[in-house]
Amino acid sequence: IFHTCYMGTTNSSKETRDRAKKLANEIGAYHLDISIDSIVSSMVELFTTITGRTPKFKVHGGTTQENLALQNIQARLRMVLSYLLAQLLPWVRGRQGFLLVLGSANVDEALRGYMTKYDCSSADLNPIGGICKGDLKRFLLWASKELGYPSLASVVTATPTAELEPITKGYVQSDEADMGMSYEELGIYGKLRKVARCGPLFMFEKLRHLWKHLPVETVADKVKKFFFYYSINRHKMTVITPSYHAENYSPDDNRYDLRQFLYNARWPRQFA
């Protein structure tokens, strides 16, 4: 019933690939381990043919714009391939019907907008889409012991990374570095934004008392950074994959959060 596919590229690490294979074996999934470098290269070559320009990763001298676009190509191609496999793997295995595609973005990433629109976060159902990173880690540790999936413990201890940029001696991509904030901070922002109904000013007032160890200027900068990314990425929530509702600060605007999806990202009155 359960099919898994590791869609690696030259930017993927051996450790992540091995963890995927071990977990698939533990749960008894039909597992594929493939490389999508050929289709990624084809897309870049097509772009070069159209424009005469070849984008480069930042570590190779490219701009932020080029770097992000090259990451998004990989993520979106994984979504397309996921649906192709979901439709045809039963046929390949001599079975009828088709499969549902499962997503894997958590509620904190949705809140921050740390996902590519129409990428591998797009699916038919996302089992963890309403669960924050902290709760998810605790569940994985429990499942590693109580359900007999020991490889989940190594997933928890691994540094969260999209692995969409080249790994070099001096650079390894990290989710929290990319986001500019920690998952722990995101959990706090989410509760204050949705449950306590805080805007930038009231969130700052609450956090300057909660984070007394930080200078107020640092707290203000953190709040401004969160609301900037929250506002520019809010549109992604209009097409978010349906998920199990497990957090009262779900940012899913179709069901649980009816706030607007277009904001002035400068927040001129609140940031003044």
C-alpha cells in the first residue's frame, strides 16, 4: 500500500539517502531510490536555450535570485514526478487504481512560508501539516521506541535541511539558517499570531517580557523579520495541502485562519 521514493540530486547527502532507505525498510514500503539530476539539468538547459543565460548557485558566484530559482526547480520537479509515480506505479506492479500523494511540510514551515509554491509540499494529503516541529520531533522519538522504527531517532537528531544547494567544505544548507529564525521561535510566533491574535506591536510587547535575556532592539528585529516573511508568503496558504488539524495556530486560510492573504509587507504603521 505504502510507496516511498527518494528523489536525490547532486545536492543530496548520503546520510539522508541512507535514512530514507532504512525507514522504508522498517515500515515495509515499496521503495525507490532515484536521481532527478537529468530532468533538473534539462530544465536549466531549456532556460538557457530560451534566454541565453545560465543561472548559478550562490556558492558558484550566482545571485540570490538565481540561487532560489535553482532550488525551486528541484522542489517543483519532485512534485510533478511524485504524481506521475502515484498514477503509474500500481500499473508497473500489475495492480489497479492509483495512489494518493502525501506531503511533508509542517505547520511551522507553513507559518513562515518556508516552502516553494507547488513543490513537494503540494500533495493530496499532508499528515503532518498541522503539527509543529517540536511536537513532531517528540512523536518521532516516541515512535522510534514504541512502534519499532529506530531510524526515526536519527531523523530527529539530523540537522533540518532542504539539501537543494551544493554541499561544500565551508557550506551546508540549514533550514533554520535559511529561515533566519529557529523552529522553537516559530512555535511561539504562531501561538501569539493566531491564538493571542497579536499583530507586530502586541507581539513585540509580549516577547520583550518573555525574552528578557535579549535586548529590546533584538526582539523588535525578530518580530519584524517574522511578520515580513509571514506577509510575503501568506498567499501560499491559499493552495496549501489539506492536513490533519492538530494545532490551534494552523495558518491554513481555507479552513482555520480566515485572515487576508495579501499584506503590505512594509507594515508602515506597525513598524514605525
